[in-house]
Amino acid sequence: MIYKFTVLYPVHDGVEIKKIIKSIKSIIFNSLTPNEILIMIDGKISVEKELFFETIKKKFTYIKIIKNKKIGLSKILNKGLSLAKYEIIFRADSDDYNAKDRFKKQIDYFIKKKLDIMGCFLVENYGTKKFTRKTPKHPNFLLSTIINPINHMTVVFKKNSIIKLNGYPDIEYKEDIALWIKSVVHGLKIENMEKALATTDVD
């Protein structure tokens, strides 16, 4: 069975254009094509970035660009949740890169396990050195209050499961971990794949 999904992609002007281009390409040319990409722009961005987004929007009809005044990450994500067309939502960040088979591998596992939220390992690229940021297979409340139990840029979740929790809490720089804690407390079914399917460059 083929499951349709949305990629929720927040972006602000602080990310270099070369990273954005590489990041978007890793989504568009993944082995499983998204049915919808919501590019949620938080505040003003450079003309160069605007032109890039408008160009790909014309080429790929499933891309939607939502421009917003500067409202912050949690509000941008919650607005994206309300606009997403599909129940299955993948998070992707503008300065991180997805493995070519990320969506296929994660969606198969996600559906098979009947999960509400799922993440996976992340490769941190320190130039010539790489480090894999591993996460626990089964996050729990105690662990969630000590470390971030899910790599946010690797997440896939059910839209309605998150909306029932009123979405991302408005806590600056901690909106992700606050949502995971709330999800654990409310008994959502959460698991991490023990596989690295995304990469981030650590400057």
C-alpha cells in the first residue's frame, strides 16, 4: 500500500543558500517522493532564497510556499500542522540532509509498528570527522527530561496525534523536546529506528 505524506519544512534567513539547496534536493530526489512539501518561511528572507523557492515551486507542483511574518519556530510548525494535507508528516530542516531512502525506510517502519511519533539516528558531520547521534529505541519520561530522546530533523508523526496535544509548545529553543515530553506523558506510541537516515553539518 502507498501512503501519502507531507514534508514540513521550516526556514528562516539565517541558513546559507547552499545548505538550503542541498537540503531541498535531498527531499525532492528521495527514493520516495513526497505528496506535499510545505515550505514555511519565518520572516523575511533574501531575494536569492525567494527566487530559488519560486523556481522549484514552478517545477514541482507538490511544493507549497507559505510566507509569514517573523513568528518563531513553534508557531511556524503549528501553522504547518494545520495546513498539512496528509495525516503522515515528516519534519525536515533547511540545514540538514536526508538519506536518499529516508522516507521509504521510515514510513514502512512507522506504519508496520503503528506509531504516533518516530525518529532515527543522525550523523553529525564535523568536517573530516563524523559522529552518529544515537537515540533510545523507546523514549521514556525520565530520559526525556535529561536528554533529547528524538532527533527532531528525523521525525515522522501522525498529524492528529500532535494536534490533540495542541501542537508544539511555545518554548524558545526547546519546542521539540517539550513536545516529546508531553507526548510521552500522554501515552503516545513512540519509537526510534536504530539507523541513521539524516545528516547535519556541525560548523
